[in-house]
Amino acid sequence: MRSAVRQVADGIYLVHGSDTNWVILKEGDAVTLVDTGYPGDREQLLSSLAEVGSSPEAVAAVLITHAHNDHLGSAEHLRAAYGMPVYLHEAEVPHARREFLHQVNVGTVLKNGWRPGVLPWAVHAIRSGGTAHVPVASPEPFPAAGPLDLPGRPVPVHTPGHTDGHAAYHLPDAGVLISGDALASGHPTSRARGPQLLPDMFHHERTRAVASLDILAELKGDLMLPGHGPVHRGPIHEAALQARERAL
């Protein structure tokens, strides 16, 4: 199955994997890859790079919003096979090494199995490698504060709550926010559409996840590329506030 690759701005592509999105930032022949989908999305991930005229060899770095399996899935494969660095917020580095795991567990999923969409989502997640052991052997913290010297010049924004070291990525010149799971626009387990937090069971600390929406509300731009759901067009400020209102 091929992923749906959508060019949303010059050199910026949102890719819809099986249940999770990733982003390709392309400048000339070089690429920054933000997130990698589930382990089972690997062929889709590689085909999405080919579809934008790139390849794994052209990836300058992999940026991870957070170290859940549906975002981290192929990071170690890419690092080991092609030698590119895998960068995360410093608080997320030990999570990527699997020194601990802040991820919804099977027991919590079963307790929520009565909710619409939860059991089909869980079956898909398991089949796609959602419970696989996929640590990154040598994850690295961001090399510097501010814009990263990578295609797209993404600026990491620490948005804790979903996990301790969750980071969104802001592209101020393009007016784009890559929000990861700090701000979604849909999810198979949610009936809501538009800007929202993911359902409560997915957050390590929901209170901090709500507070991080205030951080996102300060960012300029009018295009949100979430970890789950379709592209959202409209002021980032308003999207964050809408999600906060829904969460309270």
C-alpha cells in the first residue's frame, strides 16, 4: 500500500501513512524527515521519499517529535543503514533508547475498548508494530538552540505532556507548524474533527499537554501538519485555542 503524499508548500510534503503522518522537507537534493510512522510503514516511508524525487541516502537527518512506536518506527533502521543522525529533544533521548516507555499500555486500551474506534485502532496498531521493541541505538539531542541547520530550517519547540520530551517543529518563514501529537486534527479513536488533543489515554501527563497548547498558540503561521489527521489551514494561534477549549 502506498502512502498519500501531499505537497502543502514549496518543498514541504505531508505524508499520510497507515494511521500516522510524517513530513518531508526538501531543499535541492537534500531532505529532512520528520517522524517515520509505524515499523510496518517502512515500505510506505521509502516509497514516499521516492515519490518526491528523493531517497534515504539524501536524508540529512531524521527529526522525531516523540518516541512512540507510530512515529519512531523506522528511525533506527534509517540510522543504522544510511548513517543519518536521529535528533530529539534531550528529554526524549532516553525514551528513544527505551530506558523507559511512556506509551499507552494494553491494559489501558482494553479499559477503553468500549469507546468508538478503539478496538479497530488497537488491532491495526499491533499489526503495524505498535508493540514492537524498536529502540534507537544512538539518538542525539538537538545540536543547537534555534533553527536547525537542516533542509527547511525547522525550529524545535518543546511541548511536553504527550511525552516528557515531545517537540513540535516550527517553520516560521513558511508559516508551518509540524505539531506531532501535541496538536492533532483527527484520530481513528476520536469522533471530533479539526484541532484537538488526542484522547486522554494517549498522554503521559494530560495537564502538561493542555498547557503546551499555550506554547503553540504563540507561534505564527497558518498551516498545521499534525501527526494524526488531515492538514489544517488557518491561524496556528486559533487552532491551539480551539483544541484547548475542547480539552477543558
